[in-house]
Amino acid sequence: MTMVNKRLVAAGAVGAGAAVAAAFAARRAGQSGALEEVATFDHQVTGVAATADGRLFVNFPRWTDDAPVSVAEVLQDGSLRPYPDEAWNAWRNAKASEMPVGEHFVCVQSIVPDGQGNLWVLDPGAPGNERILEGAPKLVRIDLATNAATKVIPVKEDVALQGSYLNDIRFSSDGRWGYVTDSGTRGAIIVIDLESGEGFRALDGHPSTQVDKSVKVIVDGKPLVRPDGRQPMFASDGIAISGDGRTLYWQALTGKTLYSIDTDLLRPEVSDVDRGAGVQTVATTHVADGLWDEQGGGPLSHRAGRERDHQARGRPDRDGADRPAAPLAGHLQRGAGRDDLRHRQPHPGHRLVQAGRPAVDQDGALCLPARGLSGHPT
């Protein structure tokens, strides 16, 4: 399957597989490197996952068109293989009344490996980012060794409320709990027991998970608005977890504040009052479409490519202040950076446009799904 226009980009990559790792290693040694395409797609791509065995996966939501595949593995030649199989990817909007929503991917937003040999698929079940189809919101666990779906966890109607949009997920260090951001009309952190399948809404309506109405999302120097003039509003969106699993971080996309909480407070027996009191403000950041937790460090917020200026910010210092971060390989105009990449100078006119949640492969290459590079044809 050959696809064009939308891009999956890896730091220092000149191809897939071993070439990605080699290019990134050269940059770390202080040699010249560039941000280059790994694969191109015809449809909007919102998620990328890199697994410990060197495989890359992407996902395509059904926001504005009926994508022919929801989850795919990116093969060595850049082509796509529906994952885990054609059947799970068989959903089409035109056949919605004929297909059971619990047995197919309806509108996949995120794919995340759990570090225990599984790839989890987060399906908000809301094509067009509109009304949730009854029974469609779910988590699907795929065994990477057998390439088979081994568990489906439906997200119940009292958890995925009408108007919700399940955005991204992180896992507790013991693999018991999943933490999901709801970026819909009423933001929340959804907590799911991955063993029993039960879930609940935490910080539901809390200020930390809601839209910041003072924030204006800018694209190419202009406010991002719908055809009717309204600005899109997205609540809690980007999410990250510390290496020890003790701290969860999140931020609203239409927001500028990074928050955190001790994950011990994200348990069913904890009261809403105690949970809310445990929320911490980490830093004032910027509009961000994804978070990546650098191993051994704090979360890095990734500017959604919406402001093409030279004021990108990086990882918050421990005192809560931002420190500047140079564009990754001269193209990433958002605080992306590993410390050994901060010396890179920007390449005039070439910046990532609307990149999403990043992933890091087994050799340390940073992979990003993006709509394109400004200054390049898309």
C-alpha cells in the first residue's frame, strides 16, 4: 500500500530499520544530521509506536475522511501492512450499520506499547470527532509475538460519556492500570483496570483537565478556527508517565499549563477532593499536541507545529521555568530535544507542521507523526 502527503518522521532517519538507528548515532557523535521521511501517507496520521524489537506502527483516525486502514505496521520499504489483520481494519463509515463496533477499529486515535510485549490500541469510537457510536469506545491489546488481538476492553457509557474523545494512554509500571486523557467537551483522566476492565473518571471537570479559554491556537501566524469562526477546543490531551510510574503528567491541547499527580491518587478508593488537592502545576508551557517522557528526566512537551516562530520552548527545568531548546535537526520547531541535540541550528524555512505524539525506537531515534514540513511540498 503506497501512500503520500502525510509523514512519519524520525530524527536522523534516512530510511527504516537499521538506517534510522545509524543516522541518529551519527548525530549524537556530533556529526551533521537531518530530519528525514520514513514513510508518507494519504491520510491523517495521529499516532506512532516503536517497539523494543525494532518495529514501527502508525494509526489513522477517521476525522475528515474514511481511511482505508486504522492501524498499520510500517515495513522496511515504507509500505503499510494492516495490523493485526485486515478484519480488525475492515470498518468503513458507509457500512457502519452492518459492522459490529466491538470487533473492528472505528476511529483509532492512539497506539502505545506497554513494554510487556503488547501493543494497545485506543479507539474513541467517534468518527469525525463527533458523536460516539454506542459500544465503540474500547482498548484492544495485541500480542506483538503472535500478532493477534488477545483482549478487548469496552469503555462503558458512564466512563466514555457522549461528547468524550479518548485521546492517549499511558500504563502503570506493573501493567495493572491504564491512564487515558479525555480531550472532549468535559476533560478528565480516565483510569482503567486492565485486569478487570472496570474504569472510572478522575479529575472529571477539574480545572487541570479543562480547556484554557485564554489560549488561542495559532497556525501559520493566524488563529485556528472552524468554518463558522469558532476555535476548536480540546481538553486534556498530551500525557506522560515517569519511569518509575509514580507521577502522571498531562496538558490540555488548548492550554499552556503542564500538570502532574501522584498515581497513588488515581485509585477508585481515593475521594475526588483528595485527588484534586493532589494536582501539581509543573510549568507554563505552550500549545502542545503530545508529551514524551525522556528516560530519567521530566516530560518534554511537543509544540503542535502551530506557531512557526523562533520561540520554541523545551523541557521545564526543575524550578518550573522553561529553558530554550533548539529545533531537532533544524526542523523541529518545538521543544523536542535530547540534551545532545540542543546545539543544532535551524534550517531556514523547514519546520515540522502539526506533529503529534512522538515515540523512541530501541536505538534512540525519535519518531514523529506529522502533516508535513513547512517549506517542503506536502
